[in-house]
Amino acid sequence: MNDSDQHARVTLTGLAPLEVLRGGNGPTLVWLHGEEGQRGWLPHHARLAERFTVMAPTLPGIGASELPDWVNGVPDMAKVLLAALDDGGVRECILGGVSMGGWIAAEMASMEPARFAGLVLAGSQGTATGDMNTPDLFLMPYRRYISFGYNDARSGVFQDLWAGEFDDDAVTQDLEVMELSALLGFKPYMHDRSLLPALARYSNPALLVWGANDVITPPAVAERFLDALPASELATIADAGHYAHLERAGAFADAVIQFGAKLGTD
Amino acid sequence: MFQLHYFVNHPYLGYPHEAAAEFGAVMLKFSNRHFDGERAAELFERYHEEYVVAEQVGFDSIVVNEHHSAPAAMSPSPNIFATVLAKVTSRVKIFIAGNILPVNGNPVRLAEELALIDLFSKGRLISGFVRGGAVESLAMSVNTLHNREIFAEAHDLILKTWTEPGPFVWEGKHYHYRCVNPWALPMQKPHPQIMIPGSTSRETVEFAAERGYPYVALATRLEATDQLFADYNEIAEQAGHVPTPGHRGYFTRVHVAPTDEQALEEGREQFGGRVAQITSMVDMKIHPDVAAWMAPPGYVSREAAIARRRYMGGTPYAFFTQGYEKALETRQMIIGSPDTVVRQLNELRLRFGVGHLGVSHFAVEDYGRTRRNLELLGEEVFPRLRELAAED
């Protein structure tokens, strides 16, 4: 895959410079990565770009995206990203995110509900499981945690992205992502009690995409978002764990594309 | 003046090592279902009695520390031990090495508690401040990302609480107080002596050296210790301080017996015992999460984390995995007859130019042995070490 044929790197500035991977045509889909990081223009980006103009910011604190020193939690992070969308002239769009990125997206939607025609939350963090057996990002090695996010960590799709030899840049991103995750989600662990109640303000359609075998945010978490969001539906991806967008990129992208088609934003 | 310190770890002796070996770690998530309160109460009786013996045999201070969620040290609050020390001893300094500032969470209350210890003991407190091992922050759910910042801010606030008349307002990054004005302040003026224990983290050496606080190296490898004191001296001088032996300390593991042969034999058993207390390493396959408990996000700089990953050399259990002979050879343990121990401790004293030497005893089931070790140190080792130090 030749990256440069499919996407461009642009920089938006609102409250701080934000790097965005942009590719494709069609209605705008802003897609936020989570604690798995921004690991390039991956198959799920490419599939989504067949139907959407995909804008995938690199979260502040990672790579070229700068983290303002006053950011101390997800609401602050949401403000930085909303300001960057202002700068990019992104007025109406579909907003989505995965895991910690889903939590940030949900926060943004609760702040500016009219701005987003659709909301896509994939294995979203933001609520507590309260279960000692839920893998904890800060109590195990980073890539071991990531492996729990796959239905099958022995598969080539996991091994290719996470298990080979990796260089200092990849390790640097692991550390950057971990530090950002600690800033946003160390305590309380990956949740905010105000998130679900505030989501009641978001009455546009919402899609919850969940790996059927997600052990990091188990399916019961999806149910909570279903209850909290007035107009929401659930798409379950078979044979996938928490990171369904990486493990089953095709099925994941199909679910999002199908949702987008119903919104009539074309 | 040359000073000798006695470091008490307060371990829990006698949990099932096979359970720990099966789990693969002896901290954080190793279940406390293996804890027995009656056993622990017995051990605390003994450790408190040991404080008295240590004072009698001539130590200048007794050192207590803070650890969480591990049988190797049942010491969640060193201030509680220090309070006991204030009442059962009358002469020795009470050296807290130290309170883990980022874990403590309320610097003003800590300043108050330390003031009481200083008052109860009529000015015998030495207050050490540490960042703590990363695992301590995890056990107490304190964000490791902010560890260094919190450490520095809490220190500044405690010092101000002790030295500037209240009430005052504190609006920092991590702490906010409308009215700092504790009534009970320390007896020592301008404030209790502060010493900074560490295990080679460059930032901690800088922190101590810049402020002219004595730095105590905790059983660090010898070459690393040479380097850290060279760094300390250079930084302290740049900051306008004149580093003396009193600014430098080295604590190590010591066991003494009437003959080398007996000491070495007992030492082997004690090394094995301490290994088991800390790691159950004997047959242990280390739990896959342990490496992350040592280096959570932000705890070390990115540069250091990358270097660590690149040169997988250092393991969390380097001391314990090297084996007994190697630990002796590298002087990570000082074990022998009084003659041998005097010679080896004096070599360390001269090598590092330290005015503080600390003895960390490996607690063993046989309390008689602990007492004999202490008595031999007091009768045969310390007088000669003090003479040698006085000759310099």
C-alpha cells in the first residue's frame, strides 16, 4: 500500500497545532484513534475513505500534534479538537472514535450536539467496568494490553502491526500514547461519571460498533451507551475483540458506511 | 561527624513461597489472602524490640521506610513507626527514608505529622522524602505521570509550612490551600534535617544536590554509586554548596558473625531468605506484568525508557538474580567476621567519601541471630569504624 496515493497530512490550528491524516471523498468523517495510537493510514482508513472524506487527527501529545500544558482530562482534550475543527472549517460532519478516542468523541458530542450529524463509538471507554479482570492499561506492558484487544492475538493481522521488530519511533509513540492515556484516564480509570448523563443532549443518530468478543470494554458497556444515547443502534462485529477496526477492518468499515448512508449526508 | 544508621524493613516472614512462585510476583497483585494477622502482630513486637536493641548497641539512627502491598516491607506509613520510635528510644535519630510524597497526597497534613514526631522525640527527626518505587504509586492509584512534579511541589509546600509563619495561601499546579496555618510545628529550627534517599535516578541526585540536602544511596551498584556521587558533588558545587562527607551516605546489606566461615554460611541462607521475601525467585517464572509495574507512564523519562527497552540489561530483580557469590563479589552484601566487615565497610566509606553508612539487616526467622548480629556490630565493628573515620 502506498500511503501517499491515498491520504495527505495536513495541520489544523485552533488552540494548538494538530496533525490530521486526510483522504477520500464524500461527507466528512472525523475519526479519533485511542490508546492504540496513530499507526499510519491503515486498512480501516482506506475502506472508510471509499465513501467518506476521512479526517483522522493524531491526538495532541503524539507525534506532530502539540499538547497544550493546560490539558488535564478528556473535556480539555475535546475543547482542543473542537477548536481544530473550527479552524479546518469542518462545520457538519460525522464524528467517531475508538476506545479512548470514542470517549473523547462522546464528550465532544455532548458539548456541541448539533454539530455532528452522526456519532460512531467503537469499543468506547468512558464508563467504569469495576471488574478486577478487565485488562488495565497501566498495570501491564503496553503491547500486552493491546493484545487483549484482539479476539485472536496470534493472527497475522495482530502480528503484522504489533509483534514484529519495531524501531525507536514506534517505541516513542508507545510512550507518548501511554503518557497521554495516563493524563486522560489514569484516575478515575478511563471514565468520567458525567459522560453518560450528558450524552442525553445528543439526539442525532449514533452507532455503537462493538467487537463481539471485546474484553476491554465488554458488550455490557455498549448497552450503557445504548441506554444513554436517545437515537442509537448497535452493530456487533463477529470474531473481533476491542480493536475491531484493526482486527476486522472490512466488517467494521461496512457497518460505519451503512450507518452513514442512512444519515442522508451524501 | 561519621554516623551509622540501622535500616529496618519490617518484612512479613512466612507467607507460602510456592503461592508466590506460582503467581510470579510478590507485590501489588499477589493476593493478601496469604496474610495472617497473628503472625504479623508477633513480628511487629519483635521489630519494635529490635529498635531498642539497635539504640543500645550504638547506632546513631534507626531508619524506617514506606512500601505498599508487599510482604517484603509491611510499612504503609513510616510515620507510624517513627511515632513508636519516638516513644521506645531516647537517643537515636529517627530517620524516615522516606515519606513517598506523591503517594501521601496531603503535604500540609504530612508537615503536621512530621512536626509531631519531631516534638514527641524532642527534635530527633531526620525527614527523608522520596518519589517511591513506581509500584507504590500503582498500589495507591496515584497518577505516575505527575510523580516528579508532585514530589517537587509537595516538598516546597512542606518546607514553607515549616519555615514561614502562617496563614498563607498555596495555589500550585497539584495542591491548592486557602489557609495553611498548622499550629504544631517542628521543634528543630529552621526545620528537621532533610535527607534524600535514592537509587541512582539522576533527577533525584540533582534535586538533593541543588538544595544541599544529603543524598543517601540505597544499596546501589558500586560503579553507579561512584558516578552518582561525582554528579552530586559537581551539581552541589555549581549551586554554591560545599559537599562534605555529611552530604553523602551509602546504605548496604550487612551480616556479621564470629568467623568468616559462619557468617558466609548464614549469609547464604539470609540471601536466599531475602530473595524469597522479595521475589520467591527460587522457582519463579516472573509474571508478565511485572516489568510494567516498574515503569508505568511518565515515571522515567522517554529517553530512559527507550534506552531501557533497547538494552534490556536491567531487570527489576537484578540483585536477586545475580546469585549469592556474585552479590558478595560485587559488594552488594557485606558479610563476614567483624574484621572482614570493618575492612569492607571502611573501603566503601573511603571509596564514596561518605559520612553516613547504613546497615540493612536481612530479617530471618531466628531472632537470636538478628540480636547477635546487632551486638557484634555494636561491640566489635562500630568502635573500630568510628576510630578509622576519626583518623581521616
